Amino acid sequence: MKAPKNQQDVVLVVDDSVDSIRMISDVLEESDMTVLIALEGSQAITITQNITPDIILMDAIMPNMDGFETCRTLKENPKLIDVPIVFMTGLTDTEHVVMGLKSGGVDYITKPINAAELIARMQVHLTNARMTQSARQALDAAGQNLFACSPSGEILWATPRVHQLLAPFMDDSAENSLAEQLKQWLSHQPQSGHKLKVSSSDTLAVEFLTFVDNKEYLLRLTDAPSAENHTDLLRQQFTVTQREADVLLWIANGKTNREIAQILEMSPRTVNKHLEQIFKKLGVENRTSAAAMAIRALAERS
């Protein structure tokens, strides 16, 4: 949901202290903001399932679910990815500040709250969030399905359309999660234009664009080429058999020998025999080098 028709900023205050909530609510309402209240983390999660606030003020220390865990859970909701979360805490130790920022917070303010400082910081983060949201909506409108991830495969940001398309594949607990696929693929240092088929999807692929500031990979979500086209390309490029091309394709997609055996309905021992022949024909010594060559060949011919 968007802000009310009067365009007041909607602020969700998460704090187990009634006195603190009362004081903060008075300050925010005097600044013409609409205030939503949650007395614990689970309430905040429930509220945000139906309402998307413009900004969240989060108490760090609460019973049951503390602010850090609540923040991490909230940030799993695609609708809240651009909503700034500001921690309110009496804890000034570096450890707790780092915990807040690592869990998804953008800032922290120490208690007792200084009203003028609170409003000033909120306005900065609200302005930044609106600029970010506008940029991503513009990318969506232009058909640019862009997103960024860390070297570990964690998605750092994405346009709204990408969030919608990837939502079914975002279960990190799955054996072959999207994060794990991205991590393995990126470890091969793909070049611009290289593509990875999302293994759980018949229609989606990820295209590598560039590595930004030595900390995040810029990627694009695209349509996935058919596996038949890919195996034919590998077979012609490296003069391998059809079955060897099948194995090589799945190596390039980050699959283990056991997974390849299940997909191709053969024994792991047969997969190993195919790998031995693949290494000889490609002139490499390990699967990492073979995967890198296959990824490069697929990107150059795509």
C-alpha cells in the first residue's frame, strides 16, 4: 500500500516501550507524519504484510525477537527492500552498530532521542529512498530487468519486476538455491555477456554485466536459451560427443556429479568417465577450467 492520499509520510515505529512510543509519536505527528505502531518484531512483520511504510524506526533491544532479527526478516519482503530502517538504541558499542547495519539498517540514533536530529536524519533517508525507488521503476519501465548480488550470491538490490520474477526461486534453504547457483557461477569469473540458466526455471537466465566497485555484481534477468541449442553449440565448439556436451553444459551450470547423474539418468561413475574425456578434449585438468571454457563459449555464441 502507498501513503495516504494527503501524501503524509508513513512511519512504522517498532518499540516495546510504551513511553518511548508515546514520545516518538508526538514528535512525528508534529512533523505531519502518519504513525503506525508495533510493540514487538512479530507485530511489525504482520503490519508490513498489508501496509508498506515509507520508513521504519526500530528499537534494537526487544523481547522475543530483537530489532536485528526483525530487520533481517523485514528485508526478506521484496516490498520493503527500499524502505529505510533506522535503529533506535541506547547501545553505542561498535559491535551493536555493525550488527544493525549488517542486518539491513541504514542508520542508528541513540536514546534518549533528540527530536530535531531524528527528523533531520529521517528526511535524508526518505529522500534517498525515493530517488532509489524512482530509478528502479524507471529501469523497469525501460525493460531493464537489472539486479545486483554479492560474491556469495546474495541479492543486494533489484528492480521490482526482477523481484517478482525471482520470488519463487529465493528460498536459500533449498539444496540448489539461486544464491548458491550464482555463487558457483560467479566463482568462474564470467565475462560480460555470459549467461547462467536459472536451474529451477524453464524460461529465465541471468546475464553477467560487470563487477561494480569490487563488491557487487551487476546482472540482468533474461530469457533462457534452450538446453538443446546449448549442447549443440558445445558439441560443435569442442568436438565432444552429445553425452559429453550434456555433462559439460551442466558443469557450466554449477551442478555436482551426483546432480548431473540424476538429471541425465546415468551413474556417477559414468559422469566421471565423461569428465575424463572432456578434460582431455578441452586440454584442461579440472572441472573449474572446463566450466569456464564452456561459459565463455556459450556467451560468445549467444
